[in-house]
Amino acid sequence: MDRQSSHSSLQTIAVVGLGTMGSGIAEVLARAGHEVIGIDISEAAARRASASLEAATARSVSRELLSEQERTDVLARFRTFGDLGAAAEADLVIEVVPESYEVKQQVFRELDAVVRPDTILATGTNALSVTRLAAESQRPERVLGLHFFNPAPAMKLVEVVSSVLTAPLAVEAVTALARALGKEPVPVGDRPGFVADGLLFGYLNQAAAMYEAKYASREDIDAAMRLGCGLPMGPLALLDLIGVDTARTVLEAMYASSGDRLHAPAPILGHLAEAGLTGQKSGRGFYTYEGPGSSAVVRDPQTPADRGGAGGGRPVTSVGVAGSGTMASGIAQVFAQAGYAVVLAARSQEKAEAAKAAIGKSLGRAVSKGRLTEEAAAQTLGRITPAGSLDAFAEVDLAVEAVAEDLAVKQELFAALDKVCRPGAVLATTTSSLPVIAVARATSRPQDVIGMHFFNPAPAMKLVEVVRTVLTADDVHATVREICVKVRKHPVDCGDRAGFIVNALLFPYLNNAIKMVEQHYATLDQIDAAMKLGGGYPMGPFELLDVVGLDVSLAIEKVLHKEFRDPGLAPSPLLEHLVAAGCLGRKTGRGFREYARR
């Protein structure tokens, strides 16, 4: 090989395909000082790419991130052409044409006749086999995958995909390039979806299936995952952004490779794609938008009516909270801060007093951070009455249990509430995985029982999953929704089935991440980095598993698997082994990672 023998200087780079992703990659490269050759058979696409770069750099100048001269230099480094012959002098070619073997293979065949023997050819695919594409090239050792994430200028992750044919020098060169661009390169093997999309699209598919089954509204599914998991977008809105047709293509490739039913595209994805309702780019997908290419959602026949002040619930002035743990204390604080009189009942007066003291400390931290005045904190604490027996719930309007996640324990407690609480009192369970109806049947008034699943820490987390059973009365449901709004929480409605919304979507994703490690496809660090940088997740899956607790995670996985009987939901053996070994996460000092003992 000649002057590029080490592949260490990829100065001139061609980008083939100037859609949203290609334009974004071209912008990243031009800003970093590379000569960029933009190639697209559509003159309109080339014009849009140039206009996009002009607009982005103009914004940078207005924000004083670029000088006018620097902007002029960036624009001068980007040139557009209509045919692949323009790539003749490129050191690296990145193709981001449509996800089709035929289209991509045609590009690679034509590039073989144009580029230098040492030029690296990179595919931007996120669903197709890099090996199969490389095999079409005359020099497969220089072909690899370079998977940027949308929007390319903002997203840090780049997956560097090697096939069994890829030369190490080519991998080293593009990895060094990615780092020089300020990106985080993650090396991955050649399988559909790679790491980030391999985990992300399974989750998106399950969300689409959940909506298709009319289990929950699109708005509630999206709100649940944003507020319950801290995700930047809900799954259905994200499918519209990615493109419903693109998602279907990725899932088809994943299913062909894995045979996992969780990857078999939900039928609704095919129906929408066939109808041309592909998301934001067409103006309609799961949601309806102002127009093609717009991100502004407009009302349509599926938009729920505003139920903010719907009324119809039972009057609630006093609340009983049963339990003495973190969740019980947090829920009691939430109600007391909202002005309700709260009875906090534990198994002994001592435990109840300790729980109230924990609330006092929590309020004190809020005061020290300026979130609460000392007077408001004192008033909140004054509304809480600790009690050593459920007998203190005799006059409450709403009783909320937050005891151990054990069906027998909860049933025993609800049988006691049935005897103690006045007729007409609403009885709520905070279970995250048990059937609410099984708890309700422990009482003589199942119509008064409902699920009210808060998230931890309750004072901070905005979401409450409102779970009605087949027997829950309408006014009980209305009462709990009204209460949620009054305590400044966001209620989402869901039916009484395992995992409700959040856990039913979250834990299969976590389980699949563990399977990736089991199969030696990627490391813990690579997977955590991929999901944080490529998916915008606040925590990687293994960080989250260690925080939640591996025993808790395993229990939820078992419940999901038992309810849905899907082999893909079977808990990972690695998770079971770690739990059996007592490695439960941060609380024991070791889970997937080791932690310093406190």
C-alpha cells in the first residue's frame, strides 16, 4: 500500500447519500477540518444538505461558537456531486443510502471501479449484514460498518462494526477518526442492530405491540417511559422520529438472525408502513403532525380528551399509608406536602416514628437545597401522624399500602384494611408486579381496590401508574386520577397485567442486555456506553440493574415470563447465577460490578 498504508490520515471523506443522517455526518466531518465530498443522485437532496450546513453554521456564529471566517472555511470544505465518480480521491467513503441490500451492494460495486485500492469503505447500516455487503466488494478487507446515531452532530456514539474479513488497520483508522471527531467509538461484531439498536428496537417493538393491543394509549405509554425511566422520548414518538418503515426493516433483519419473537415486527408497524404512515417524515405515524417533516404533534381522533378537571371521584381529605420503608415514607411525604392529613402506620409505633423521622430528614434536605421553606417543611411534618396499628385507618378516605412485594403479605394486609376502613374508602396497592385483582379479592369490596404504582423516590418521580382491575368502580378510578393531579403526579392508565407499562417494557430490555454479555457479543462497559450515548438513556442497563437490585430484577423477569409465556422473556441464566451467589448489586457491594463498601 502507498501513502495511506497505515490508514492513519483520513483527510478526504466522501459521504454517499445526503438525507438527514448523511447531511449530519457531512456536517460533523466538515466542522472537524475534513474535505467532504457529498454525493447524492438527487439534486434536491444535495441542495438541502448544503442549506442544512449553512443554517447550522449560522446558528453557531450567532452563538459565538464559530467566527465568520471559520464558518466560511467549513462551508468551503463541503462540495456536492451527483455521481460516485467524485469519490475517486477519497481516503474513506461512508455510505448512508436506504436500508436495502440491492441498493447498498450496487453502491459498493460502483465504488470498486472508482476508488483507490487503499480507500476504506464504510456502511452506515444499522440492520443489514456488513459481512454480506463486504463480500460484494473486490477488497472485503477494507469494508466495515460505521454506525452514527441521529442527529449525528449531537450524538456521541459511533459503533465500529467489523466483519470476519475486515483488516485491523481499517478498524484502527476509523476508530481514531471517530475519537478525533469527539465521538465515543464502540467496537462491535456484525449482527443486526449491533448493540444500541439491538436493544432499542426490541423495546420499541414491544411498545408498538402494547399500543396495538389497546392496553394503554400512545400518550400514556410514552409518558410512562419518559417519566418512569427518565428517557428523552417515549417509544412511539421515537418510532415516528426514526421512521416506522425503517424500524420494521431493522426488526425484520433482527428476527431473521435471532428467531426471537420479541424481534418479530408488531403487525401495526407493517400496516402503518404499507399505508405510507411512516412517522414524522410523512406527517403521520403513531401520531399526527402539522405536515411532512414536522415534529409538531396535532390533535387527531386518537387524542384523548383533557381529563384534568373531569371530576366524578369520591372526596378525599385524609390518607393512610401502610409501611415503614423508603417507598412508604416517600408516599406519605408526597400526600402531606400536598396538604393531606396522613396516618403513617407500621408494624409498631417505634417503626412508624422512625419512618416519620426519615421524612423529616428528607424535608430537611429539601430545605437545605432551597426547594422548600422551613415553615412548609414543618407544616408537612405536622400533617403526619405515626401509628403502630392499622386501626388508625378507621376514618381515612384513601388507604395506600407500600409493604413487601409478596402476594401473601399484601393479601393479609388488605383483609385487615377491609375490616378497619370505613365503607366507601378507596384501597390502593403500590405493587409493581403482582396482580391487583388477587389483592382485591382478599377484601369483601374489590370494587374499591385499585393499583397506584409510585416510582422511587416518590417525592421526586412524577409518574404514577393507575391500575384498574375488571372489578374496579369508575368513581374509584376517577378518585385516584384526581388525587394524582392534586399531589402533582402524572397518572397513566393501564390494565391489570404483569409489569403494567414501565416494567413490562423496561425489564425485557435489561434481560436482553444481560444476554448480550452472556453471548460475549459486547462488554458491560460497551453496552452501558452505547445506551447512554446512542439512546440518550440516563443510565446504562448494568448500572440500572445494580441500582434496582438483581434479586428484584429477577423476580420481575419471572413474573413477566410466567404471565406472557414467551421464551424470549425467560430470565437470563447469568442473572439467576448472580442472584444465587448473593451478588445483588449496590446493596451487597457486588452485582455486575463491584462497589466500595460503605
